[in-house]
Amino acid sequence: MQGYDDDDTQLYLPITGPKDCVYVREQCLRPKDCLSDIHTWMSANRLKLNTNKTEIMLFRTSQKLESVTITSLSVAGTRVHVTEGPITNFGIMFDSSLSMTAQVNKVVKT
């Protein structure tokens, strides 16, 4: 997400429970269902979910998700890319492994 406006929405879904690959992959697909529900609600209220500006990032450790590769999710008939980052959230740059490398490089550069 570039910047933060009043109409920006952030969705956080933790992965809990057993950590086998099938379960983790199923949990990683949960944002698709949530975004579809949001799209349905917005449509019913004459609003539009801008899928072109929608970003999905799966924060992970190599142990938890190394075998799960999801590159995009379908939301309201549109493919939404799953990014590795970095993305900026409240002025802080994050990547999918939470290494903070991009943020440190930005601070050192300035």
C-alpha cells in the first residue's frame, strides 16, 4: 500500500494450528474469501473494491511457508498479485520475511 488514506483497509489473518503444508496453504488462501466478502458488501452498498490497488503479502518464516508458493488470488473475478514486498505501511517498509532490510537501507540512505 502506498500511503494511507481514510478508505484504506488492512486485513490480517494469522495462521494457527497444525503446521503441515496442506493446512498452511489452505490458511494462505483465506484472504481470498475475506476479500470476496468485502467486495460483496461493498457492492451491496454501492461501493467499489479497487482490485487494481489491492495488495496481498504473506508474512512468513522459511520454516512455516517455504513449500507454499501462491503468486496470486482471484478476487471478484480479478487476479490480485501476492507480493514479496517491500510495501510501505504507516511509513515503514516491510517485506514478506519481516527482515526490515529495505527499511534499514532507506534510513541509512537518508
